Amino acid sequence: MPVRFDLISQGEELLAGQAVDTNAPWIAAKLQGVGLRPGRVTVVGDELDAIREVIAESAARASLVVCTGGLGPTSDDLTREAAALAFGVPLVENEAALAQIAERYRSRNREMPVKNRVQALLPEGAELLENVNGTAPGFAVDTGRCLLFFFPGVPFEMKPMVERFVLERARARFGLHPRTNVILRCVGLAESVAAERMDGFERPGVVVGYRASFPEVQVKLHVDHGIDPASLTAEAVRRLGADHVFGVDSGSLAEVVGGLLRARGESVSTAESCTAGRIAAELTVSAGSSDYFLGGAVVYANAEKVRQCGVDPAVLAAYGAVSEPVARALAEGIRARTGSTWSLAVTGVAGPGGGSAEKPVGTVHFACAGPHGTVHRVMRFPYDRTRNLSATVATALDLLRAQLLTST
Amino acid sequence: MPVRFDLISQGEELLAGQAVDTNAPWIAAKLQGVGLRPGRVTVVGDELDAIREVIAESAARASLVVCTGGLGPTSDDLTREAAALAFGVPLVENEAALAQIAERYRSRNREMPVKNRVQALLPEGAELLENVNGTAPGFAVDTGRCLLFFFPGVPFEMKPMVERFVLERARARFGLHPRTNVILRCVGLAESVAAERMDGFERPGVVVGYRASFPEVQVKLHVDHGIDPASLTAEAVRRLGADHVFGVDSGSLAEVVGGLLRARGESVSTAESCTAGRIAAELTVSAGSSDYFLGGAVVYANAEKVRQCGVDPAVLAAYGAVSEPVARALAEGIRARTGSTWSLAVTGVAGPGGGSAEKPVGTVHFACAGPHGTVHRVMRFPYDRTRNLSATVATALDLLRAQLLTST
């Protein structure tokens, strides 16, 4: 019998249209990894009876329920109370929960606000689940028929709790066989194109999933116990195009680039016009990035392109800021000034304004300077401002990745 | 009696975690404008019985239901059939629907594929609702107790149908008055502290909500028709602390700062160590930011602090990179070199490594230089790397905001 698994997302902002629920899709994708797909996702707001109702209904219908949200300290955080009502038990103060919350404040030399004490209340008989990233403890209730998990709605707090508490227990309780999940991380490929290239790849015991996290597309192979994923992975990389797959089960594109630089003992600097620091920010997402990232220039105004990177004002005047000569001059200028092994430069029209017939919105010139010279690339992205900038960051990093892979 | 209003989003990709449901939040926000908030949103996949079940449950519970998705021509589009089963009526071919679909193909000089004919099937007695942007007609079912709308899941097709068919009918049928929603945007305030300060603020016709979007906290006042929101807003600002509320129904903190700079005809530059471009990136989220943002320096390595901002190597050696004198020198150096009216500089330990007893992880020194001198601030953030950096960006922008509000 298939395991019926339901998700509940609690939060008035989700119902009121002020926020989009990303928790349920994230949890669904995680549990997909152990072979479970949800029967339904229910979103409820800050109404005690509505939350109680959906918890009671889900507990009666499903074998596994994961509920997020409503465990904060404020008066609109009602999930604890709703769960107690749904199970017909009182809320009781959990000593270990209270100690965890108090300790969290103590370690920061702050006093615990009186308001936060309510977060230590759990339905009687519930199991406390530690939240290492916040004050809202999670809890689990096992009705015999159904195992229910309750976690805070803040993704940064919820995600490690799902990984720590739900996955292994669901596997053990429902006798699921672990599947191997291989994630191929791609750039420069639309999701629909990736899906076309993977058409017909599925076979018994092999399911293909996609996740678009612009501008990246992840292709996931869910491989049943007993099937070797290695040759499947190689075939998928061939189908998708080896130049588009920047990593298999890897970190982000910036982390892959950083790893290559670190292994070679080399460094990079940046000169950014339209992206205004976003490439530098991405290169420093991981701790330890000072091993390979020196710094760079944010050259939004033309005068800054001249001052910080030595771009010739005559070249700016002749070709305009968004041009190959300026991109090359930015990359070569910042590399010479910082003394880095490599440099990345971008100049473009992010939009929505600033476009022309010759250089429409989305036009971006890239340059990567290195020990063997400078390479240039131009793209015309068709997106809005935010996505044009995200695509620019990824394309720049991928340009450096290609240089690192082909140069010795 | 409040109108119970439920939303249903149909689509396997929503359940499997491959896509995020943006339809329900969009419809919820639209209906919020006529004073309706949904009781729940249910997401179901491509299973006939699961869809039938949620339609039947919603029709029994609610007065208004809006369902999106599953009206396409393929075998996994099951909402038509599920609705007919839920209402216990047969599916019948609707002549007007068939004519609309055929006309849509004819106007493009294409022949209607046979498989699209299924889209003209509606539950017996349902009212046809025209889709001007696609081949999937919508329909409405009025059970007397409940009014249900069914629309395609493609946002571009669904949105004009909701605006054309749902809003006015809901207003007329349920005699609704619109509510006013006021959003107070705060920084430097934890959600629990905001809630403490707003304790007892609610009164008949006034509901308070909270939303934490780290490091920002939004406090929302939902004010019923007939109550003046202006004095309520002023009272809420006083309670929260005027220095913490950076905007009322405003854009982001960076947009507020940008607006102040633009109004004054002034400019800003940045010198960033630990944030490595994140402040510059935030200042350029909106189009037109070149009106006030010139550029800046990303000075990750100490040598770059010296080279790009003229920090005295002796000061670096004496006080260390994370120090008040270095923050001041960075701000003053970049301001002098770019010629900007204002400048922001940060230097800190984002973590997880790099901390010491004297300068633990989370220590950040800020400086804002301007026409009347330089102000300094130091913070010790208790978060992880990502959040320490987000909090640093917000604190820096808020420091500039304070200078702009107090200087003439």
C-alpha cells in the first residue's frame, strides 16, 4: 500500500498572497528522495480552528504529515495550540525545550524575553525536536496510525530539522528502500531543453526530475536500490552536454570555480558595471573564499571605469560603456592592478531602461583575463532586470570555469 | 457570518516540488482587495480521486472556491472530470466552448487538433467562462450554497479570467467592503520584540500581522472599512520606534535610501570588505540607481584596502582589518576618490572562521562618511555567515538612512 503523506504549510502571509510557500515544495523534493510523494499540500492561515481542522483531517487520512509554520512567539503563532486541540491533549511546558531556548539567549548574552517562554509549550506526549538555528523547537506526534512532524516556518531553521529528523525515520517506519539521487547541475540550458534532451531516459527504477532555480537547472536522477548510478550519470551528462553540466552532486557554480582556483593556488578579481558587486558577492558565499578572491571594482559610473580600471576615455567615447573593448579593458585593468591570476569583467544593460536599437536591454559583454590573454563573450538575455543580472553572474563564472578547465 | 473562501491548485509538478504555486497567492492577494481571505489553499496532483475529493470537500465547506489547473488537453488534465464526479453530473460537450476553441485555431490559420476537443467538455449545468489567452475554457458551478470557479493553471491565461469573472461577482454576491492594509517595514528589531511592542494594539476591526524576512520585519495592520488607518499607523510607528520603521507601504530599505538620495541630488559609493559587493548590489536592485550610485571598492584582501582606499598599512598593522580606524579610513578613502556625497564602508568577520576572543565571529565595523564628517558603529551579530552578511547590509544602509534624515 502506498504511504499517504501530506504537507501542511501554516502562515497568514501565504494565504494573503504576501508570500509564496517554498517550504512544501522543498520538503516534497527531499522526500521524493526516499520515494515518497505527497497526496496534498494544505496551506492555512492564522486561525486556530482552521489549523486544528487540517491537522485532525491529515492525521486521520495520512501515515506521515509534515507541518511547517506557526511555532513563533507571537499571538498569531497558533500551531502548538491547534495541534494540542486536534489530538485532544493539553499543552504542557517542556523543560528541555525551555532550557534550549534559554541557552540560546544566554549564549548571546541576552535575556530571554518573557514572550519566548510560550515556545516551550508542546502538546502533552509530543517528542521535542531540537532547532539549532532558532528559538522555536519542533516536535513530533505519533498517533500510531500517523507520524506527524511540526517545524518552524523559517526555511533556515526548518531545513536542517527535516534532514535530521524526518528522512531517516520515514525510511525506517515505512520500510522504504533508499534511492540514490544524483543531481546534475547545469547552466546555459533552459529547463524545457534539458527535458527534451532527457526524453526517453526514464526506465524501470529510474525517475528523472527537474528543478529550475534560475539561471541554474538541476536534473535529478532518482535511481532505485540495486541499479548502478555511475553509467546512468555518464549518459545523462552526455545527453545534456558536458559543457552545460558544471557539477554532479556538487556545490554551486561559484563554489566549483572557487574549488578549481584553490586547487591551483590561483586568485581572481572582478570589475563589475551592471552587476555592481553581485559576482564578487557570489564568489564569497562560502567561508574561506579569501584563499582565492582578492577583491574588485564596482564601476557603475563611467568615471569609475576610468579611475578604477584605467579604461581609456577615448575607447569609452568611441564604443560606449557596453562594448567588447571596454569589457576587455576592465578585465585587463583590474587584473593588472590587483595582481590576481585571473579577472572577470562585465558591462551591460540590465534594464528595464537604458537599451537602444544597437544595444537592446539584456546585452552584456563579458571578459575573462588570465595568464594566456583575454577572452570575450557577448550575450543578449531576454529576461527582466533581476533575471538578466542573475544570468550575467552565472555566465561570467562559467566563462572563468571554462578557462580554468582548458588552461594548464 | 464571514464568507468562507477556499483555493485549490492542481498540478503534479506543484506536489513533486518541481514548481512553486504562485497562482493561489496571486488570487488570494486579489481577493484580499475586496476583503476576502482564503480559509485554506489545497494543492493536489494528477490523481482523479484526490481532485474529486478536494472539490467535494471545498464545495461542502466554503461559499466561494477558485480552482486552477488541470484544464489542458492531455491525459493528465483531470479537473473537468473530477468536478463532474464531485457534483454527480455527466460531462457534456459545450457548443459555445467548442466554437471558441475552434475559432482560436482558425484565427491562427491552424487546424484544431482532435485532442483539444476534450477541452469543450464541461460538467452539465456549468457556466462557460471565456479564456481569451488560450484554448482551455474556464467554467463556474453554482451549487446554491457555494460558487465555484475553475480556471486554467497558466498564469497568463488565468489572471485576466479572475479579474473579469471573480472579483465583481464575489463583491455582489457576498456584499463585501474592501479592507485597508498598511505595511510597516522595520529593521533592527526582532519579530518577537515587534510583537511585544504591539501587544494590545488589536481592537474590533483592526488585526495585526507579522512577517519576518530576515533581517527585515514587517508589521501589518488590516483595517476594516470605515476605520481611518492614518492615526492607527501613527500609533503603530510610535510603538515600534520611529527609528526602526524605515517605511510605510514603501519599497525596500535600499529603495528608501535611494529615494532620499535622488530627492537630494546626492550620491553614494561603497567600500566593502566582508560583504564583498552585497551593499552595492542591494543599492542597484532598482532600475535608475545610477542616478545616485557611482560605484565602489570590494576590498577583500588587505592589500586591496591599501590600494583602493588608501588605508595606511601602519593602521592596518596596529588595529587589524576589523577595526574602527580601518572602517573610517575605507569610508573616507572611497568618498575622496569617487567624489561621492556619501560613502558606506564595512569590515568584519562574517564567519564561520576568522574570529578571535577580541573580535569574535559576527563583529562588524561600519562607517558612513559625508559632508559633515564620518560616523562609526560596531555590531556583533549572532548569526551564521549568510545572515551575518544580510544583517550587515541592512545595518549599513540604515546607518546612511539615519544620516540622510538628520543632516540637511
